[in-house]
Amino acid sequence: MIFEQVATGGCQSYLIGCEGTRIAALIDPELTQIDRYLGLAARDGLRIRYAIDSHTHADHFSASRELAERLDIPVVSHRLSPAPYVRMRLEDGELLQVGGLKIQALHTPGHTRDSMSLICEDRVFTGDTLLIGGTGRTDLPTGDPNKLYDSLFERLLKLDPTLLVYPAHDYKGRTHSTIGAEIADNPRLQKRERAAFVEMMNQLNLSAPTHLTEALRTNMSGGKTVAQLLAEATAAVPFVAMTDLARRVEQGDLGFVVLDVREREAFRAGHIPGAQHLPRGQLELRVNQDLPDPTARIVTCCEFGRISTLAASTLRTLGFMHASALDGGMKAWREAGLPLAEGD
Ligand SMILES: [Fe+2]
């Protein structure tokens, strides 16, 4: 088996490949690691055929939909996954053939109702059902401590104790464990009575993961993260350096339309001399009237440089092929002591 473990913070993902056929699968891929997965697969001569999510992640962004689109491969999840882009839905016990490797899905709900663990040869990928020295939490949407108890005590812990455990999370830099070691040492598994276990899980009082709503939104729908949207706009737009624009302002010859896309109050309080005002919220509605020349060189600006990047990208989509964005925003412009004009 060809095996790579890729950590993103505490999130663990896995590339597993068949040595004979070079067919591979990704387990719990994370959005920012796409180039890394593709690089690893290329280095090892692997063709990724499946993107598998062990469950609906609430704390990080799954790369499955994006990989599925790029590689024309199915996203694989449990039957109960709410994500509409899942193309292969596994039932408990079903096998996935990855070349000569077989991956068996075990439905292990509790952390979420669509949680599954995946057994492949000498190891089990436990998702967030069983962690090293811990278990997944059960207080997020579709979590259920009773079901987690069954998944752990009736299923995972009854597997071969020598089976290697590879979880979807580890925050302490550990790569794996074994079923036997977890039975012996995992503090959460020492409450072997159902009632005591459920009570312990209900009293954990954990803080909500960062990006909870965004992770659930994007992982359940296949929609984009805000960072993705911004990265795509950034890649589609050229930028104008602040020093370059400042020099032009000083010379009194801008040479392009400086389009300030902030709200009116912010514009009136201080803008780049000679700038034209068109709030981002009205951009598409007023563009024909305010920017009659599609060949004009335009540089957008806003407070921090993000909304202006989105605005420049929108202008390019609309056919303004010389639209660019200011590298930086008005906050940086002010802090640099560059000239400002007030009023309308
Ligand atoms: Fe999770």
C-alpha cells in the first residue's frame, strides 16, 4: 500500500494507493492541500479515483467537491450525507475497490449521523468517531452520544486490537495508534457503561469550532468558502501598487479611472483625489451609466483591498478588460500619509 498522511493543523487526511495498479483514494481531503495531494499523486505515479469524506465536517473545509470536479471522480460518503454532490453513497459494510485495495465502510454514527470508519488492510480510518486518546464530540448538528457509544463499544473496539487507528484529527502531532492501545489508554473509553459515557459526553461543554457555519455551509452544499471566492478573484485581476498610484496623483494625471467602491460616508470622509464613487452594492446596476467606456483602464479601491478585488473581478467578467485593483486599501493609503480629498 502506498500511504501518505497529510496534516493541516490538527486535521488529518490520507492518500492511499495500490502499488500494482497505481489507483488511489483520498480520505478527508482538505481544501488548502489540493496542490499537495496532486503533487504527491504525481510523484508516486498515482491516479486518484475517489475523494472520500468520512463524515460532514464542521470544522474544516473539505476538498472533495473541488477534486471531484477537477479530476472527474466521484465523491464518496455515507448514504446519510446531506451533500448533494456526493456521487457514491456507501451503506454499512460495503466495499470500495481501489485497484487491488479494498476499503470497507463501517457506519459509525455518533459524532455525526453520517460518520463512517474505513477499514483497509492493517488499518482503520476512524474519522472523528475514535481519536487518539479521545473521541469525536457529539454536541454538533446530528451528533448523538448514545449512537457514539454503540459505534465505539459495539463496533470499533471489537475490531482486531492490532489494527492501526488513523483518525481525522490529532492536535498533538501523533500520527496513529491501535485499537488495543485505545482500549487500554483512551480516557474517554474508560467509561464503559452507557449511561456514564453519555453523561460524560453531554458534560464536555466544548466551545464551537471556528468557521462552524461556513464549514457546514460549504461542506453540505458544495458552495465556495469566502477565502476561495477571494482567491479566485485575486487570481483573475492585476493589481496597481499604491506608490504607483500615489505618484500619478502627485503628477495630477491619473491615467485611469480610480473607482472607489466603498459606501458613500466612507468616500466623503476621505478618498483618493480624482476618484470616482460607485459603491460595490450598486456596481452591476450602475455600471452602464457610470462607466460607458469598456476599454477604459480602471483601478478599484476599497477600505482593505478585498472588496475592491471582487469588484475588479466583476468588472472583468462584465467586459472591462482593463480593470485592476489597488494593491492595499484606503486604510493603508491613509496610514502612509498619502493625499486625500473630502466630500463628493
Ligand atoms: Fe468532524
